[in-house]
Amino acid sequence: MKYEKQVEKRHYAFESYFYPGRWMSYWYQIKEIVSRDDINSVLDVGPGTSVLQAILNEQKPNLSYQSLDIADDLHPDIKGSVTDIPLKDNAVDLATAFQVLEHISFDDFEVALQEMKRVSKRYVFISLPHYGPSLEFRLKLPKFAEFKFAIKLPRPITHVFCGQHYWEIGKKGYSASKIRSILNTHFDILDEYIPHENQYHRFYIMQNK
């Protein structure tokens, strides 16, 4: 399937796009990258507002960073689709797609995964939207470690394409176990989690098999 730009650049306006939970998702993205000494080059699919790039430039200045997108007005380093990445095999240490792959048809999900795996020597990190309410608890007392607990509550409704997301975890036909099974065929999943601060984003930290 050929994909076109879905939103205008104004979609990323601070007041509407940067809610607190999204800020915390950036924190987890950055943490996963800067905490690994064997990541020296990154392909970031769907850079959005380039917040990740700006902070990586500060925190890991020797990192080689490239962005890929189909939208001209986001000024990516490489214009192209995640289903057909115009890079050679093993071009980077890490390929990322944070809150991106839901913007393509589920039929192309594995195609995108295979492309990211092809261009990456070591790792593929992604996050995906996980639909559904969550039960959350957080307790902090003086002199005690903070206790946090959260669980997603199932509510498997049928997904309706809204102009951006073709699918979301937690909706009918897209269970977390199904997504995990697909990922396991291509990668070793080093970690899988939903940040307590943003129960809508599910992270997968993966290494090539």
C-alpha cells in the first residue's frame, strides 16, 4: 500500500500534542538509547517534532542520527516509507519507530518490522498505542520508596480508522499476545512495558535474532 502524509505540521502544536504523558514517553525513548554503549547510530522512523533528536544531540553528541518520514514539511533526513526503507542492510545499530506503525495497515506491520530489522545491525525499539482504560495506583511516603501499580482493563471494541490509526493494541483482533507473537518471530524481546505515566503507549525493546 502507498501511504500519504496524514496530518499537517500544525498537528504537533505544543498545546494539543505535548500532553504530560507524551513527555514521559520521550523520557523512556531517550533512556533506552543512551543507556546502551553499543548504539552509535540510529534511524528514527517518524520523527514528529524532532524532540528525540534534539535531546540525543545533547546527551549523546557522538551518536549518528538519521530520520525517515514521508512528510516533506517535517524535513526528514531521508524521505521514504518504513515499508521500503532506502538504506543498505545493517546500516545502523538501532532502528526506532515510536508511535508510528499504527499509522500503516496491519497487513504491512510485518513488512515494516522486516525492513527495520534489515537496516539494523542490533536493535529495533518501537512503541504502539494500547487502547483501553487502566487501573492505576501510586503511593509515596516520606523515607519510603515510591510504590506504583497499574493494570490495563480489557475493552476489546472494533477499531474504526480515524484518518490516522489503522489499528491499536487492545482492540478486536489486535491483542497484546498477538502482537508479542508476531514480534517474537523476528526479534528477541529484551523488555516490554507500559510506562506508569502513560498507559496509552506500550514499548517493545528488541534485539535482532
